Amino acid sequence: MPLKFGADVSTAETDYGTVLLDARAGEYWELNPTGTLVVSTLMAGGDEAAAVAALVDEFAIDPARARQDVDALVQQLRTSGLAE
């Protein structure tokens, strides 16, 4: 499912990944390169399967591990209220 950040969430690319600012709570979140790839894939309209494939292709990791990582990140972003 595509991902969309709430109106109160700002993003900034860094040398190491992406920083998210939740203006409602005044909290920063830092995504490493794998998290950045997952979020970029989902925000571009890809689904979780596309994000898993992107991780496997880019970082040569086990597909089952990639799936766990994608599911965990998406759940955390949605639970925290950062993403819809």
C-alpha cells in the first residue's frame, strides 16, 4: 500500500538517510539507508512487495528478513501517526 506522511511531517535527506520531523510532537526520527529506500519506494506508489524487492536488490539481504523489516517500519510509522 502506498505511504503518505501527514501534513505535520517534514522530511530532509541527509548523507546517511532521511530525517523526519513530527511538528505535532516536536520529535525527530532518523531513517537509515534501508529505511529511506523503503519509504521512498512506498511514497512513489509502490507496495510493500516492491519495497522488499528494492531492499533485496540494493542490499542483497534475505527476502524474509527484508519483509520483516518493511512490515516493522511501516507499522511503526503508522502507529506513531507519522504516516497514513
